[in-house]
Amino acid sequence: MSKLILKNIIDEIPFESLPANWQSFDLKRFSKEKNLWDFQKEALMAAIKVLWRYYEEKIDYQEKEKETINEERKKYLFSFYKNNIDYPEKSADYDLSKKEDSKSKKLLEEYYKVENNKIGFENFINKMGFWMATGSGKTLVIVKLIEILKYLMERKEIPQNDILFLTCRDDLLDIFKEYVKEFNASQNEIYIKLKSLKEWDEAKKESPSIFKDKEITVFYYRSDNIWTEQKEKKIDFKNYENFGKWYVLLDEAHKGDGEDSIRRTIYSIFSRNGFLFNFSATFVDPRDFLTTGFNYNLKEFVEDGYGKQIYLSQEEIRAFRERDDFTEPEKQKIVLKSLILLSYIKKFAEKVKKIQKEFYHYPLLLTLVNTVNPKEIEKDPDPVLFF
């Protein structure tokens, strides 16, 4: 695994040292029912520090500045990578220099400068990864990050770029929409208005600005339906790339099929003059590790006590390992013991939750079996024996 260079780069910045415009946010409250955990607030502070280093520390953002200024910002941020003691010696390995005429390379050559038959890694440095475990509340952080982006844009600290949320499944889109709805119901100063990316052109004709009073428009789409040409469900990204002036929020958007590398290229093109925020529990590309600014992966999540606590009964596992070890009545007793134990834990959890709802998760029983298909064995499969 590559080093988490961006995390090293921003860990050296005390959040309290940032200017007032960059730290006067309510990072705790999400809605009437939810507050953010400390690690979620830390994720937001990390994002703010990255944006500050990129948009203000050396090259302070100014309205109507030249587009070439953004290239200078990339060089400045990249200088921290080069100077970081943990930066890989073979840094050229992270440049994009494929010899073959791949579709990804051809796409990139339309939007990026090619020097010595390569596109340097510094061209893609305007991004930040959030390596966060499943169940750690990435969506809450994403919605709060939208709020922060709005305030920073209103304070003219960062460009007023459009915001695009991308994820790979309909159920993840639905979760995002539900959290936005809950967030909106508890706010007085901000309202997030969601629109499909297909509505982008129409929305921009109605109003070039993404702001209207306290509203901010956020576009969304299925990441796997953004492509290089128009098909049934897929849309041609070229109709929406907006000169690369997007804040792109990815939620597990790298998950997909063999076309994934092309989509990753598209995400970079969308954000080439903006910024890319990549949220995932499972990074695979070494560049994603390098540009990870916040690490709360499964190991960190569990070690801090937020993960599910698992009780493993060795006796019950042994009971079904060999089919002839136990008689039917003995197996029934073992199953009944496990169900009684589950019932006891559930009753105890109810008492704990009356003190504080967040103190304990909803207890579950996980049963692992060997045989499932009755056609493959002489007797009933393990699930039948269990139930």
C-alpha cells in the first residue's frame, strides 16, 4: 500500500490557526436527531485544511482570476508531495504515460497537456480521499461538506463551482437523498436542492448561479451511467463537463466493471479546474492512497470502538463441523442456546438504549454454514438443520 501523503501534508496544519472564515463552522450538528461523531468532524476539518492550502495559503483565490492560476495551485500543492519524506522514490510511476493508445489516454490528451509522452501526476493533485469504513457515516460527512463548500463560496474563499454527487447504486443515491431531506428539515440558513445531472443544462439556463437565497443546487447521478457517448441510460459526459469547474463528490463511485478506469478519467476531467473528493471504504488505486487526506478505515474504526462487537462461540461452530459429532437433540439444544443468548442480549440492549440510544447497536445473530444446496448432499443442508 502506498503512503498517505496528503494526510501527512495537512496533519502539520493546526486547525485553530486557520483564518476566521475557514474555521467558523458548526461541525457538530447535522439535524434534530443527529450530531456528528468526533472522527466525522475530523474528516471535515481535514477537508477544510486541504482547501485552505490549495485556495489560500500561497495563492489566495480571487474572483475572475486567470484560469492558469489553477495550474500554479496544482504545482504548489504538488511541491509538498515532492518534499514529503514519505513520498515514493519512484514518483514517476504515478504519471500517466501509457504507451498503448488506450481510450483513457486519448480522453486525457483532449483536456491535459502531454509532455514527454506523459501527463504528470501533478495535473491530478486537486483531490482528496476519505478512506472511511463501511458504517462510519460517510454520507453525513458528504452532506456537511456541501454545507461547508456553500459557506466558503459565499465568503469568496473558493470558486463558485457547481457541485456534483456521484455514486454507483440506486440505493446509495436514495440514502443520500434521505440524509439531505433530514438535513434540510433542521436548517434555517441553508437548503440543499437536488437535481439530476440531466437537468444541468436547463438549470443553468434558468440561473447561472447555484445559489438562490439560502438554497444551493447540488446535482447528482449514477456514476456508472456517465460515459463517452449517449446510450439508453448513459449520458455523454462532454455535455456536462462545464470546463472542468465542478466540485465532485464521489461515494464508492470507483466500484464497477472493466470500464471503471475510463470513468475515473471522466471524474478527473470534470474536476480538473475544481476539486475532487473521493469517499470509499476500499481504495485500490495507489494514487488514491497518496491523495488520502483522512484515514478512518476499518482498522481505525474498530480500534476506536465504533465497529460491531462480535461474540464468537467456538462450541457452536464445532457442533456442525462434523455432521456425525452430535445427535439431533444435541444440535437442537445448541441452536436453542444461541437463540436464548441472542434474546438475552437484545433485552439487555433495550435497557442500555433507554439510557443513550447510541450506546449499543442492534444485536444480530450470524450463522455460518457449509452446505446450502440439498442436491449436493444426501441429507438436508445446514440451514434446514438449523431452522
